[in-house]
Amino acid sequence: MRRTLALVTVVFCTGCGRSALQEARVVGLTAKQTAESAYLTVRVEYLLGHVDEATMEEARMLYARFNLAQSAYVEALKVWEAGGRPADLEALKQRVAALAAALHALEERVDSG
């Protein structure tokens, strides 16, 4: 629960005096931190024998999908930094956030189970 509150606080404060590009970077970094932390938690619990193979496979799949989406998002931000305005940035941002949230939900399920 504390991690969720911290994530909400960071995302809420992204608009605090930042440009839209800076805000987009913070959203991407926050999602990355959330996804990596969640995946590592599930992985450690798996190695300790507290998580079954199916749950670990779900985490692997989500994390692989997250990495692909995150890479596309980073590339779109590079286009924006270079002066372009990628048309799919909002969709990519939503995809990255949704996958990070799915990994976080899996982590919560593992933590509570």
C-alpha cells in the first residue's frame, strides 16, 4: 500500500512546474521503476519458493511486454526532444502505465497471498 501511495504522489506531482516533455519523462521513469520493482519482487518470491511457475511466467510475459512498450515510449520521447511531435505518444504512455500497473497488481497479489 505504501508503494501505491508513493507512486500516486510522484505521478500527481509531475505537473509541479515542469514542461510537458519533462512530465512525459517522469511518467516513463515512474512506470519503469514501478514495473522493475514489481517484477523483481515477484522474481525473488519465486526464487524463495513462494510463487508458482504460472505466476512467474505471467510476470515474465508482462515484463517483456512492458519493456517493448517502454522502448517505444523512449523512442517517441527522443523524437519529441528533437523537435517532432509523435502522434502516438499518448497511446504509448497509456500502454506503459497500464503494463506497469498490471505488474504492480501482480506484485500486490503475491505480497498478499
